Amino acid sequence: MSNPKQSKECIFCKIIEGTLPSEKVYEDDRVFAFRDISPQAKTHVLIIPKKHVVDILDVSAEDAHVFSDLLRAVQHIAPQLGIAGTGFRTVFNSGDHACQTIYHLHLHLLGGEQLGGSMVG
Ligand code: DGP
């Protein structure tokens, strides 16, 4: 039975490998970032760890650098995309109530226009 939480069936792992296409905006040895296929703002990028972890709760103490890796990537990408000065929103969705649809940890980076007052843009 298929299980999208497993790395071998994970869409985002396939994007990192290059077996599925994406519009890459940033890559380093531990992080990959690409434009969201269904943008919720003029600029909408997904920043993901190359290591497959399902969500925030799945990050072990040993892998805790994943959080700083993702935020350090924001510091590269926001200026690169010209949204550092105007501001942006970063969001992690975790689990069903947050409507997480892809079970590979990802940080949404939203900006490029005035966002709404809600938490999700
Ligand atoms: P979330 O709801 O937090 O799990 O957000 C998952 C996001 O992933 C959603 O905004 C759409 C995006 N997405 C899903 N499949 C693909 C894909 O194949 N390519 C790209 N670029 N984005 C995708």
C-alpha cells in the first residue's frame, strides 16, 4: 500500500533528486528551495531539507540543525528574490488540522505583495 510519508514515494524527494521538475531558487549541501506549484502569493517558495523528515515533530535532536538550515536559507533567498525589504511570511504546516498535504518538512516563504492579516496569506 502506498505511503507518502516514506521517502521513496515522496514528491519532494523526487524534486531534490531531479526526477520531478521544479523551478529551483536555491540549493546548498543540506537544503533545496523551489517555487510552489500553486502560489498563494506573488512570491511563494518552499524551502526543504534534503534529508527526508515528515514534519517538525519528526526532526531528531541529532538533526536539529535542519531548523537553522531552513532559516539560514531564508536569509539567502529573501534578498535574492527582492522581498527582504518589503517583508515576507514563513509558515510550517504540520498535520491534518494545518492541512499539511506533503509529508516532507517544508517552510513556506510568502511575499512579493501585501499579505492578508491571517496566518496563511
Ligand atoms: P502544505 O499544505 O503545507 O503541505 O503545502 C504543500 C505545498 O506543496 C502546496 O502549497 C503545493 C506544493 N506542491 C505540491 N506538489 C508540488 C509539486 O509537485 N511541485 C511544486 N513546486 N509544489 C508542489
